[in-house]
Amino acid sequence: MLASKPRQMVTRSALMEQIWDGSWPSRTLDTHVNTLRRKLGGGEWITTVRGIGFRFVGDGAMKTA
């Protein structure tokens, strides 16, 4: 979902609803995002928009919306 909308912020609630029908604890999402960051080789690929959601940067460089 993040990769399909590069550089666009995706809310936590949208991700939770799309992936788990909103029925899992939000820390589960954080764990999966951290796993993705490790597999991609660093945290710069997926940025956190504190208190709102996440953004997939795509090119590995920090971008602003």
C-alpha cells in the first residue's frame, strides 16, 4: 500500500483497515514497518509522520510532501 503511493502519507488507520480490517493492535503495524525498513536496508525508505502514519519515499532519500 505504501509503495503504491510513493511520497504520499498513508494514515495508520488506513493501513490497519486495509491489512487487518482494523482489528489488530497498532504496535503490530509498527513491528511490520520496522521489519520492512530492515529488509530494505535502512529507515530512510519508509518515513514516519509522527502521530499520523507513514510515507514510502521510494528512492531511499528523504523527501518532503
